[in-house]
Amino acid sequence: MDTLQISFATLAFLVVLALIFDFMNGFHDAANSIATVVSTGVLKPHHAVAFAAFFNFAALFVFHLKVAATVGKGIIDPSVVDHYVVFGALVGAIAWNVITWFFGIPSSSSHALIGGIVGAGLASSGPSVLMIREILYIVAFIVVSPVLGFVLGGLLMLLVSWLFRRTRPLRVDGWFRRLQLVSAGLYSLGHGGNDAQKTIGIIWLLLIAANVPGAKDHVPAWVVISCYVAIAMGTMFGGWRIVKTMGQRITKLKPVGGFCAETGGAMTLFLAAILGIPVSTTHTITGAIVGVGSSRKFNAVRWGLAGNIVWAWILTIPASALVAAGAWWVGKTLFVRRDPGGAHGVSVRCEILMDARWFPVRGGGAW
């Protein structure tokens, strides 16, 4: 591909659009982090969102950038990416997030972004640009992450029930009301560590496409920090429609159940972050909640509602891919002329985007 010339205004617009997606990710997926802790009455909603936002941002200091590396270089060939592809991917993901938020459906922001990247890439250059092996890993974890959450949540619930079988329920409830603060914090940490990195990955992809010096091996510090701030701010404004579905309508939870669901979900997210696989935090916690509910009594889970959620999951990638392909076409049609480089082009005046500190992403992404 020719060296891409993107004006500073275009690059800034796309970075802001990516941060809007990141904010909406926190807004849309805030329910995943706080639904159980709110529904069990351990924290009031306004306390819960501040609690989750803090741990979303704290993930910056805990996780390597392996998920960002996968999103940036492991879905489509970076050499075919231009600003139209990034625009299409973000519009597809944002549009699907808005639709599912409006209807209160706990869909996946992560898979909406992946679908957006795939759809825009296909529209731009055809199927040859897809990195099939990496995409198959991601698709496999669409199934693995909720199943693992289901199994871990259910096993933890059975283990805790057996360990405390002779303890008075009120005492157990009191203990796990405190312990649920720990499990909710761990889950929020895993949420921030996985979801913020997806936006880091797509901004990084844009910088690589813009031929920003050093971007192929390093992520600028300003990208990492701004993405974690955006997802934390989005969490602060959380989506209460989805909180109700996740925390109350699928199955009724007590503090011990909330603890087991969050711990099972957190374990799954930590594993995915270590492996560098962008998983759905929504799928993971939903699987864990269903696992906890079914371990107590099979009909304690509202399987009809759970089935509707599964259908939303199945539709997420193709729906966001379709919207992204349309957005790519619209962008290419309306703005067919490439942005000029010259004095204001990224390839010449990239210093304004640089930070003295970088996050290296060599060999899968340690920083």
C-alpha cells in the first residue's frame, strides 16, 4: 500500500470517534461490572459506578497490552488499513451499541468492534485481508468465555455452598456482602484490562496506517492513558437498562451468588488478557450468572430471556460488520479524495501526536 497521507484534522476526528466508542463501551458495559453488586444490595448504584470506574482505570497498571496487539495487528492485514476502514469499523460498532443499549440487550461491545473491523476490511479489500487463524481464536472464545464463566461460577457456588452448609445463612450473607466488594473490584479490573485495550488497538492500527514513526512497535502513552480514562468515564455514566436485565431478570442473586459470579467472570477475563484474546465481558459475566443460578436450581434461570440474549450475541458480529461495510462505502463515496499530507500531513508533522513515553508492544505486547 502507498504511504498514506492523513490530515491532522482527519486523524484527530478518528481518534475522537474511537474514544467515543471507548466511552460508550464503558457506558454500555458498566452493567457487567456492577449489576450483581447492585442487585444484591451491597452497593448503591451511584457508589457502584464510581467503584467500577476506579478499577477500570487501575487496570492500566496491571495488564500488558496483549489484547491491543491482537486488535491492532491480528484481525485484518494492517497494510490495507486506511482512515475509511477505521471510520467504517467504528461506525459499525457504535451503531450496534446504540441499538442494543436502546432495547436493553446485553450485547458485546467487543464483538461489535471486531465485526466492524472485519466488515470494513472486507468492503475495502475483500476476504484475502482477513487473518483467519487469529479470527478463529476470537470466534472460539465467543463460546469458550461464557462456558468457562458458567462452569467457574457454578463450581464456585457449589463449593461455597458445601463449605458453609452448617453456617447460619445470615452470617454467610454478612461475610459475602464484604467479599463481594473484592470480587466486583477484580471483575472491574478484568473489564478495564480487556475492553479498554480494544480501543487502544484500533487507534494503534490507525497510527500504523498513517505511517507515524515508531508506531509499528510501540503504542504512544497518550493513547493508552486516554483510552483508560474514556472507559472509566463511560462507566461513571453507566447503562441502567442493562443493569436490570443482567442483575435481576436473568436470575435472582444473593451476595454469595454475586461473589461467585463475579469471581468466575474475573478469572475468565484475567486468563483472556494473559493470552491476548479480546473476549466479551458481557458474555463472560452472563455465563457466570447463569452458572450460579443453575447450580442452585435449574429453573431458577429464566432460560427464555437467556435465549434472547444468545440470539443478540449471534447477530452482533454480522450486524456490526454489515453496518461497517455500509459506513466504509459512504465514507469512500463522499470523501473519495485522499486527505493531503504536506505541511499538515501526519507523515510530515507527526510530532504533535507523539509523547516522550511509549508503551512497547513487542512479541505480543508487554509494556
